[in-house]
Amino acid sequence: MAAAAELTLLEKCLGLSKGNKYSAQGERQIPVLQTNNGPSLTGLTTIAAHLVQQANKEYLLGSTAEEKAVVQQWLEYRVTQVDGHSNKDDIRTVLKDLNSYLEDKVYLTGYNFTLADILLYYGLHRFIIMKLRHRLVKELPPVTASIQGWGFSRVPGSNSVCEHRCAWQVLLNQRVKFVFANLRRSCPRHWIKQKCTELRE
Amino acid sequence: MRLFVSEGAPGSLPVLAAAGRAQCRAELLISTVGPEECVVPFLTRPKVPVLQLDSGNYLFSTSAICRYFFLLSGWEQDDLTNQWLEWEATELQPALSAALYYLVVQGKKGEDVFSLVRRALTHIDHSLSRRSCPFLAGETESLADIVLWGALYPLLQDPAYLPEELGALHSWFQTLSSQEPCQRAAETVLKQQGVLALRPYLQKQPQPSSLEGRAVSNEPEEEELATLSEEEIAMAVAAWEKGLESLPPVQPQQNPVLPVAGERNVLITSALPYVNNVPHLGNIIGCVLSADVFARYSRLRQWNTLYLCGTDEYGTATETKAMEEGLTPQEICDKYHVIHADIYRWFNISFDIFGRTTTPQQTKITQDIFQRLVARGFVLQDTVEQLRCEHCARFLADRFVEGVCPFCGYEEARGDQCDKCGKLINAIELKKPQCKVCRSCPVVKSSQHLFLDLPKLGKPLEEWLEKTLPGSDWTPNARFIIRSWIRDGLKPRCITRDLKWGTPVPLVGFENKVFYVWFDATIGYLSITANYTDQWEKWWKNPEQVSLYQFMAKDNVPFHGLVFPCSALGAEDNYTLVSHLIATEYLNYEDGKFSKSRGVGVFGDMAQDTGIPADIWRFYLLYIRPEGQDSAFSWTDMLLKNNSELLNNLGNFINRAGMFVSKFFGGFVPEMVLTSDDRRLLAHVTLELQHYHQLLEKVRIRDALRSILTISRHGNQYIQVNEPWKRIKGSEADRQRAGTVTGLAVNIAALLSIMLQPYMPTVSATIQAQLQLPPPACSILLTNFLCTLPAGHQIGTVSPLFQKLENDQIESLRQRFSGGQAKASPKPAAVETMTTAGPQQIQVLMDEVTKQGNIVRELKAQKADKNQVAAEVAKLLDLKKQLALAEGKPLETPKGKKKK
């Protein structure tokens, strides 16, 4: 997903109405936002954090010092590790590491949904889709079980390709928007499960 | 909380500085771990520094750790800081880790290292100076400053990597480095060993991915459409309306061209190619082609322009070549001079003079400069230990010795420089030296030599540089190279050689010696001019009125920017010294390297046989000109650029504009009634034209070419939006609109033909003939866009300018030029004689090889005298070499021999 499209999607999720225009810079097509009242902002996570503030949803950047640092750390991870690599081994390492990090967590900061979850989700999206397309999906459950649970829907008992695909597609189309419209800080785990089940049906 | 660090891990610097600055160092427990220890349980690859929080969670990102410390001290995050940290992680770190890896692990130095980070450093410098803030994110130092300072410190603490031009960066860096938390962090991490303290850590790290297949980008930077003020539009329209009237009278071509007081006088040189090498594409773009574009541009500006070059003919290499080919050195020079001249003629290089260095003028001027240097005490005498090959009975010039590099152990280091580590080598320091001709081991003999006393000339040199460099257009790499030479201390430099083929040394006791080519080759520019006009001193002893532009690849910088200026300053004869030294980086060939000594790549004389016109070669080479960073010649890219930029963009636009005039208006330029959109377009084109001028005045040749393509893109869009081919069939108003659009478009095409002249002279002339552009307009380029084809002007016959390059055509060319030129098989100079031998000759040579092989085997079987065997082996090798050349095959590498 091009950075500009990603930011536009984020704007919608945040309930920002006006719709910024983004230009792209350099070979890597780094997004640039021309703000009304100041110099332009460059960089995906920089602009994303700025949008979150504009939408008065600062809690998405974390509330304690620790959370704030963790959020920024994963944002950095997104643009350096996830975006930076395209060879299979690197991708595998990224997925494996994330998977083991998320073993005992609901979200990247623990129990609070933040901007880091959104951007990392967007960033991983292309890998997972690629995997599905290449029918490597059999590797998926053991490697990325908890990522799936985190990013999409921890659907009890869903292991087959088809079900995964359904979960992904649902998520692609609705999940993120939905999550944004409804989720509040510290949302309990069972609540997500329930929503996921709803979605599935 | 516990901080895990590792000896020499660069990330410790910002982390410790931030902890100090945010006053949380007291709460930190610090544990030192090995560089390969996995501290963070969920990360596969080891990572330090890592901060383990009291919650048990880990922070493994250096910036995040620093941020955490700052957040604890009550600091609040802001957009600007976020932006800097994101830039640090995505742009600075990849460049910096590559640079540190080069410097610390691979032992590279200077420009190799600096070129990796130049862009990033310039970005910081510009941001600081543009905002005129002392710190990155405001008036006080903050998180962004600490993180970037910490990242940069290991490199920038060596002043060599912090050039003075980057003034704002310089003072920012100094300010931070002097602060207590930063100082303490630096002491703890670098332990006063400088950057080498990082070695234990960096050695254990994989090579940074930014270095693997370091992408050499041939892509342009983004174009942004500027916003125009009403005033600018009005000015552009006014200039346009004046049309041809505003052209000054064309100055008649002078012969000889001489400088005129009060006018702009531009003297241009391109590095003298060494006569016995056929230049490859990299040489052509670095020297003659770049200089040619600038010379043509300079003439379009009506500046008095003299562009000269010539072959550098003296030296051992010529002597050896002569021996090989059984000719005299003079005959060799005569033969190859013609080859060079032909190649440049084919590439349409507009020399005023293409001379040579083996002339009486060269002797006269060189000896004069030398005598003056002697008289002023700038020449020293000393005994030199030198390698002499007893088998060949001569002293060996640096380039005729090969051996093991004393610094890095590379096995095929040349006598003057190691190709691997890039260090300059004194030939007698080579381990296991070998004569490159006969492969026997040379001995060290002593000989009397003369030296230019560079240390004594250091002061005038520095004074001159201080006066010349600021505000000049010396390329950053040239500045850097000169600065590092001066920093490392100037040493006396030998200017004589034990040879016959050279300029004789006019001093008693030196009758059998000649000047070292690098003392007198740069004097070649003067003597070549002297052969062109007896008034040569008007150019070369006239520093007040002449701007001297010298073009070269970066390896030539020391001789032009330092050695020659020292000779000239020492001679105290008011010589014109280089005002703008324009050095390119290197051009690579596909995935490998062009190399004079190994003969890999496409060479000048072969370009003609590809069926691709010279202008297309010129265009593509200039499009990828290694300006600011290395670039690569790629066949696929050439096809792409030809088909997209030339055919679909430029050619398409110019052709359509002309065709509309012919088809819809009977070949006469229609009446133009400008609307506000047209005026805006005029202003955009004018702006782009001015941009083109600014760039070329600064000799940014590659960038200026983009301006041409941008204008034609605007033009294509303009036609596409206005659809003259539809409107011509419409109402009266529609037809008028079609006329205006066509008229404006064809005038843009005319402008493009002039802007294109320095780059593609033949195509430019073709367009001008098709459009019947009035002669004065063809030879002058003003800074404004004029209506040069007014309503009623009749154009000529329009036809397509470019041809599509097909995939299979390019594929077969790639095959043809890669055959036997693979990296592993160096092929010295084979290209020159490849096609000359017939089958009979080959048969004769094969027989001789067999015969000689038998002799060698016999001798070996008899356990004959070593020297005798060596001599016969040398003969055999020579025969094999001749055979390989005759067959056009790559040589068996001598490396294989060693392994046996």
C-alpha cells in the first residue's frame, strides 16, 4: 500500500474529515504533508502521529512514558524493519519476532490499542497477503499464530486456509475502520473475541 | 531499570548522553554483554543497547530509549522531533552504518567513506541554516540533537569528515560535543581511541544491507511544480513578445579564440587521456563529454570560450607498448593519437584544439617552469631506491610493478596504488614485486632524483585555495580530496624518472632522465594552447580575466588541484590556475567496473559499431553522469531511457508540435492569442529555463538535462489537455485555439532545440533544420523564453527524431560486450587488437606456442638453470598472450599460474 493511501485510510479511521493531500519524495516515495500553519512534515510515522493529535486521540500515542516510548519504538520498527526488507529470510524473522513478542499480549503495548498497532498492521498486510497468494499459508499458523490473533481476529478453531482468508478479507475491508470507530482504551480481550465472532458471522 | 551495552556498540553513545542529559543516569544499572548475546528474548538477532524496564518490558531501539529518558524528565514529544528521529532511523542510519563499516571494518578512508554520508550531512546542515536555529528542533538542545549527535559522533569527531562548507552542521556539532553529558558519553564509549573503539562490535556485525548491492540510482529527484506570482508571469510574457529583437548580434567566430578584457573568458580543459589506452565510456563521460557540454553551453552564452584537450604521450607505458608492437614510441603515439581523435570526433566533441604533449613547446614550457622552480629553491635532490628489472634492463615505472599490497595484503596491487584498499603505495614497499612485462622479480637500485618541495609551497598553496575555493564551483569531492592531502601533510614529490621517452631534464647530471609524466602532463594544457596560438599567454598568464574550468574523474584531482598549482605558484610567473575543478565520481559498467588496466566494459571505438547514434550515447551517458555519487551504465536502462525519455517524451513532443504546423496550417506558424493558461505555461517554461541556466552555470550537467525533459513534459501535457487535433475541426474560436496551442508548442520545441544543443548537437541541428529556426536564434541562448518562430514563419519538413531500441537488439549488445569480460577474467588491453589477426596468423602463433611449450617442458625435465627456465617461460607467456589477443579471447590470468 502506498504511503499516501495508507495515511488517507488512517484519516478516515481517525474520523478526520478534511482529507489531506500527500506528495511523495525521493526514490522510496516518502510521504510529505504540507500543513496549513507550519512547515511540511515528512515521513510516514511522523505524519501519522501528527494526524492522531489533530484528531484529539493522543491516547493512541500511549499514555505513560513507557507506553509512549514503546509506541514510538514499534513505529520505528515498522519503517525500518518491516518496510526495509523484502527478502524471505528477513520477513520470516520479522514475523517470528513479532509472534513471540505478542505471545502474552493483546496489543503491542500490552492491553492498549495504539497507533503502533495500526501502522504495523498496515505494514505487515502485504506480507501476509503475499503468503496467502503463494499458498505458503500452511506455514502460517505455527509461525504467526499470535500475530493473526492480534492483527485480525482471534477466531477460535479457525485454522484452514479458507477461514484465514475470510478473516483477512473481513479485516481488510472493515476491521480497521470498525476497530477505530468502537475501540476505546483498555478494551477487554473477550470483547474483541465477541466482535470477531460477530464479524465472522 | 537495567541498560545492556556492549563494548564499542555505537548506540551506547546517544543512550548514555541522553541518560546524562535527562538526569536518569543514577537510576541505571549498566550491564556489559558480548556483541552477539541475545538480550531481548523475543528478538532473533542480537541487539544492543537494550533497556529493560521495571515492568519487564524491553526497549531495543536506541531512539526509543533516549526518548524514554527524556519523557521521564518531563519533556513532551513534538512533530519536529518525531520527524528528525524518523529521518535518523530511515535515512541517516543506513548511510552511517555503511560509512562506519567501510571505515572501521574495511579500513577504507576519505572520499569512499564520506561520499556515503555526504547527502545526509548536507541535509542536516541545510535544515540548520535554513531555520537559523542553533538546534534541530528549536532554541534549546533536545532529544533530536542528542540522538543525531550520538549517531554522528564516531564519524564526525574526525575533522576530515566534517567539512567547513557545512558551517551550520559544524557549529551545531561542536556545541553539542562540548556539553558535559555528551563529553562523558564519548569518553565512556570511544575511550579516546576514536572511531576504532567501535571495531570489536562492528566486526561482529553483518555487512550493512545498504552496502550489499549498493543501489546506484540513476533516477532523478522529484520535480515540484512551483507556484508563480503574477509578476513573474507578466515578465515572462513581456520577454516572449519581444521575440527575436531581443537577441544580441551574433559574434563572429574568432580564430584563434582569445580572451577579451571586460568580457567573460572561459578556458576549458578535459583531462588528457593517456595515449595508449582506448578510452572507455567512463573516461568519456568523466572528462571530454562533460567538458564538451559545458563548452557548448558557454558558447551559447556568447562567452569567449576555448576548449582544449590532447593525448598525454610520454612515459613508460608508451615505451613498453612500442616494444610490444615493434614500433618507436613516436610511431605509437602517432598511431594512437589518431585513434583518440577519431573517437572524439565520432562523439562530436567540440574541441577548439585536440593536441598532444610530445611537442617542442611542451619541452620549452616545462623546462622554463622547472628552471624557475630551481632558481627559487623549490627543487630538492635526493637518492631514490627504485625497482629495476634486470631481465628487461630498465627501471620499472610504478604501473609496471605488481605485488602484494603492504597495507591490506591484496595480491594484485599496482606499484602506485592498491585497487582494493585504495592506498597510495611506494613501489619498493610492495611485497613480492613482479615485473609486469616479464614476471621476473625486480631488484632495488638507487638513483639520483629531483623533487618538488611541496612542503615549502604549502603556504602559497593554502593562500591560493582560501582565495579560490569560497564561492567557486569546485565539486565537493575535489574539495575533499585536496583538503585531506593538505591535512595529511605535503611531502616532497619526485618529478624525474629514469626513462628516455619524456621531456628532458635541463640540469647537469640528469641528462639521462626525463620529467615524470605527472609533473609535465598538466603543463600539456599550456603547450597545446601554445601550439594553437602564439598568444597562448593571454589565456594562461591572465588569472584576473580568465576563468579556468578543468574536468576530470576524481582520481586526477590531486594533480590538477595541488601538484600543478604548486609548480605554477612556485614558478611565480602569474599563471592562470584552476578556478573551478569539476571532478566526477566513477561510472560502473553493468554489475562490474570499467577499468583501464583490466579492460572491462564498452570502449569508445566500439560504441560506433553498435548502430546506436552518437547523440543517444551522449544523452544516456550524460543522463547517468556520476555527479555526486557513482552511477552505472546499464543496457536495459539505456533502452528504457531512450524509449521513455527520448522517444515518448522529447521526440514525441517536438514531432507533434511540428506535425501540427505542417498538417493543420500548411507549414506556417499560426497566429497566437495567449490565454491566461498559456501565459502560465510561458512562465513555467521560463522558470525551468532559468533553472537550467543556474544548474549549468554551476556545471551540474546531469541535473540541467532534467530541466529539458521537464519542459517537454509540460509541452506534452499542454497538447494533451488542449487537443488541437480536435479543435481544428471545430468552430472559428476552436480553430483559433488550436492555432495558439500549436504555435506555442512549436516555439517550445524551438527553445528545446537550443537547450539541447550542448547535449545532443546533431539532434539539435536536425530539429532546427526541420523548424527552419532563424540562424541567430540557433547560436544564442538567453535566460528568457522568446518567441523565435513568429506567426507566418514557414517551417521545413518534419520527421521523427528518435528510433525505438528493441529488447533483442539491446540483449545481443549486452551479450556481445559481456562475452569474456566477466569479472574474473581481466583482459589487459586486448580490445585494441582484437579483430586485426587473420586465421593464418593465429595458426602460426599456435604452432609457436606449442614449440615454445616443448622447450620449456624439456628444460624443466632436465632441471636446467632457473634463470634460463624463467626466460623461456616468459617467452611462452608472451606468445600465449599474443595468441589470445589475436583470437580476441581473454587472457589466462596470471593468478592461475600462482596457484599451480
